[in-house]
Amino acid sequence: MASVLLIEDDPSVRRGLQLALSRHGHDARTAGSGEDGLREFRTHPPDLVVLDLMLPGMDGFAVCRRLREAGEVPVIMLTARGDDADVVGGLEAGADDYVVKPVQPAVLDARIRAVLRRGTSAPDGVRVYRDLRIDTAALTVTLAGEPVALTPTELRLLLTLSRSPGRVLSRQQLLEEVWEHGYLGDSRLVDNGVQRLRAKVEENPAAPEYVQTVRGFGYRFGPV
Amino acid sequence: MTDGPGRFRGLRARLLVAFVLVTVLGAAAAAWTGAVLARNALLEESRRQAATTIGGRVTAVAPTLDLPPDQVTLDRLRDAVGGRALVVHENRTSARGLDAGVLPDELRAAVRGGDRIVTQRVVADGTPWLLVGTPLVTTAPDGARTPSGIEVYAARDLADVQRQIDGLTTRALATAAIVLPLAIVLALLAARSVLRPVRDLRDTARRLADGDLGARSPPRGSDELADLTLTVNRMAGSVQTSMEAMRRMEADARRFAADVSHELRTPLATLTAVMEVLDGATDDLDRDAREAAELAIAETHRLVRLVEDLMEVSRFDAGTARLRVEDADATAVVRETLRARGWTDQVRVDAPEHLPARFDRRRIDVVVANLVGNALRHGRQPVRVGVCASADTLRIEVSDRGPGLPDDVIGHVFDRFYKADAARVRSGGSGLGLAIARENARLHGGDLTAGNDDGGGARFVLTLPRQAREPAPREEET
């Protein structure tokens, strides 16, 4: 179904997850190091990368940054539970989501599907707000005529917020709609996604026009 | 510097009083003895002098007297004695002079019956007098002495002597009075020199008791107190050494637990991944193999939980557990915890519709899930979760209708790996659930307590500050 690149250094974990992902219908390729992973990524571009952060040599954060530079491929990172530094660092490096090791394949599969779904939407025409133009059918965004390259997560976040400009959406709501996380989802995903979105669509990300913070409640689009 | 109350001050006071008493009593005794000796010497001297003078005069005039004497003879004898004097012969007395009424009877009797000079001190009209009495004895040419029946009395004023004695007494008292403040000062100095090492020792002992195991007192000199100080220092030293060894061992044990669980995570990640593959393939296996596969799957999940709990406990031990507080609705969190685990129908929730607070949602989810899970497993239904709050405290109560916690268990339910009875060993829990729940409560600045309801059944009460705060960020540990 989806082609997944799994970068994980431990051979048993790598093989185990590959077996499990295959059973969930994914075409899982694997790499045992960051360098191999990037090479594999270039030769066979996957739909999505599952990335272990603890890698020998080039670490997961560096790999994640390289992947971000190369394009908009979604990245799900494998972290140790409760290792907040990993989560924060991984999100800052551009990861879209994370799962905690040891992960149940069913959970990882659900995340993979959720991330890939973000690249699709029910089209309802073109939304234009000042310089920002969002084509919900072609799933393209332009800012003052220039195309803006958004990852599926950033795109889904923008689509969700801009669906009803001026309406405040809580982190909880955004987590459920964009990330498809349950009640105990990590709201740092939202804050990090908003930051990355702002960096791409706002003229001045420190004084955002489109994606505004509503203190104590969440985020809203506009008013523009 | 503060002097401790009670005993310590008492010791100083006792030392002071004892020292002053001894010093003043000693000085007073010495002064008093001196005064008494001097007084006796003075009195004896004046007595001897008076007796000699009067005896001499009487002896000088005696041969010239006519016996038995007439009034003239008595008067002449009285004049010869001089001063205040009285001469008595049978019922006759010399004219003028001393009034016979002042003479005590015992003096008269002693003079009349004896043949030597008798003295006695009397006080008349507030003035001390020395009375001297002597019988007049005639000595025949052959040496035979016969009493003449004449008694001679004279009075000597002792006022001067008394003044001297008074002066001596006053000086003795003055000496004692001067010694008193001196004694107090000396006593204070002595008390201080004795008590300072005692106080130092007390301060050191107090610091040791407060956990400052590096506290020591410098020994002064080589007396018993210095010995005691050295002993206390040695004791503190060995306590410190054993404590350090124990702490090191404890830290090692905890690090070991953390390392072990960390190392277990990688193989568990593989097992978790392949168990699902195995799970999907059990239909093709024969009955025994299927049962074996199912056991392996179930035990892998248990192992994962155990390792995750161990790692969580290790994070609390290492102080690396982080609180992530958010604005949240306590009622919604509780309901969501129950819903996510399929417990909604088995648990009654008594809570306001919304209860805004600030806490770490995921940690509270873990606590509530643990408490409700325990209640459903070990207690009897209905299991009830009560949520309420005051302005600054959030309270979540989980109770059941089971047999409750035995008294000897209540104190241990939060112990790691504590199992109330053997039957619970295989209940599926890691044995760390309640320990972690309480650590989570404390991380919020709250607490978790265990007890029993009035109507029987266990009741766990979680209290949290309504607005939990994240601790000030520390340097990130690696």
C-alpha cells in the first residue's frame, strides 16, 4: 500500500517491524544507519519514513533535518518513552509525529495511515486570504503568487484552521483532526506544527497574521 | 547564638549557684572564724587586765584594813579599787559606787564561795560590762589564808572592746561581700569554659541529627570533654562512612535497575513487533502450539508493562521525571480515562460537569487508571470515582465496595512490588502501579493516600494543587 522506509540500527527490531508492517500491507524497506537511510531515500523515495532517533554515526535528528531539506516526506520518529528531550528535539528537526518504543505495530500502522491521509482532503474550492491562496482541490498553497511547499501535516493543519476563519480551535481539537490522536495526545505536536507552518506562510512568524495564538484556548485562522 | 532552653541553661545555673555557694560559704567561714578568735582574744585580754588590776589593788590595800571592817574600811577599800566598785561585807555595803542590783546572783555565789577572782560579762542598759568579783583573803604571817568575808566587785566598761569586735565583724562581712561578685564572675568564667565545649558538642550533634554528616567539633585541650568530643567525632565519621556506602549502593542499585530496563527495551521492541505477526498466524497452528503462542504474546505484553513501569520508577528515582502541566478539565480527563479502557459502564462518576484545573493530563490519567483498575480487580462494584475541588485543591477519590484494605496492608500499599496476598501475585500488575501513582501525585505537589470507607471498601484519595506548576527548569540531564 504505502512505501515506508524504516531506519533502525538494531537488526532484530528492524526485521521485526519490517515483518509487522508488511502484514499491515506496507512495502517496508529498511536501512541500518542514517547514512544508508539517506542513500536509500534518494534511490527509492518512499511515501513516509519511520526513523529511530538513537542511531550510531549520524543521529536521528540530523537524518530528520536532511530529509526535511530534501522535501516534504512525512517522518514518524521512534522515541524512548518519557524521553522529552528526544521528542522536543525530533519535532524541532521536523518530524511529523512520534511513537514510543516498544511500539505495537498496530499503533504504528494507525499513525502511518493518519499521516498519509493528511495529504488528501474533501475539496471545497479555493480559499483566498490576502496574499495567501489555498486550493483545496489541487492541494497547493501560494503566497503572493509563489508556491509554498508544505508537508502533509502542515497542509492539513492549514486546511483545518482556514476552514472556518476566526474560529478558535483548541490544541485538543487540532490533535484529533490533524494528527488523529486520542484524548491524551501530546499538545507539543500542535505547537510545533504551528511554528513550522508560520515559518512558511507568515511574513513575520513572530507577529503572525494567518495563524494566531489565542492564549489559554488554542489557535485560529485570522481574522484577515 | 542561641542558648538552648531548659536543660542547658539549668546546667549553667547549677554550676553558678554551686560555685558561688562554695566560695561565699568558704569566705564567710574564714571571716567568721577570724572574727570569733579575735573577739575571744580581746575579751580575754580585757578580762585578764581587769582581774590583774583589781586583784593588785585589793592585795595592796588588804594588810592595812581593820577586820572585821566597819563602814569606813569598806569605803576606803572601794576607793582603793577605784572606778565603779562595790565592797560588800555580810549585810553591809560600801557607800556609792556600783549598784548591788546589777550583780548577778551566780557571780555573788561564786565570789562568796571561792577564793579567787571571778569575772562575768553582762549587758546593762544596752552597754556591755565586765564584772570582776574577788573575795578578800587575809594571809597570816605563817602563810595561812583565811577569807575575811569581804567581797570586792568592780565593773569595767566593755563598750570600746565591743566596738573593736563590731569592727572586726563588719570587716569580715565586707570581705565576704567583696568575694561574692568576684565568685560570680569566676563561676561564670568557669561555667563558660566548661560549657563551651558542651555547647559545641550539642551544636554538632544537632547538625548531625539534621543530616549534616560532615559536622565535627574541634577538640580543645586534653580533658574529659576533649575525649568526649573526639569520640563523638569518631562516631560521626563512621556514621558518615556507612551512610555514604549505603547511598552509593542504593544509587548503584537504582542505576542498575534503570540500565537493565533500558537494555530490555530493544529486545522487547522486537518481541512486541513480532508478537502481532504471530498473533495473526495462530489459526494455522495446532492447539498446543496456539496456546503456547498465546501465552508468549500475553507474557510479552506483561513484560513490556513491567519494563515501562520500572523505567518510570527509575526516572522518579533519578529526578528526571518531568511534569507537563496544561489547562485541562478534570471531569473530562476522568471520563476519558474510563472510556478509553472500556470501564464507563462499571464505574459511577460523581463530578461536576466541568472542573477546570491545571495538571499533567497524562500522569493523572495513569493515576486514575491505576486506582480504578485496582478497584475493579480487587474490590467489588459499584466502583465510584468522586471528583471535586476547592479554590486551590483538586480531589479525586476512588472507592469500591469490596472488603477494604486490612490494617497491616494500608501502610504498605505504596511499597514497590508489595503484594497484599499471594493470590494477587498473578493479577497482571507490575507491582509498581501504586508506587508510580503516588510519585505522580507528589510530582504535582500533591499526595495519594489509602484508607477504607466507613461502609467498608478501599478508598484512595488523590489530592492535587488546583493549579499545579512545573518546577523551575533545571539543567537538562543527558
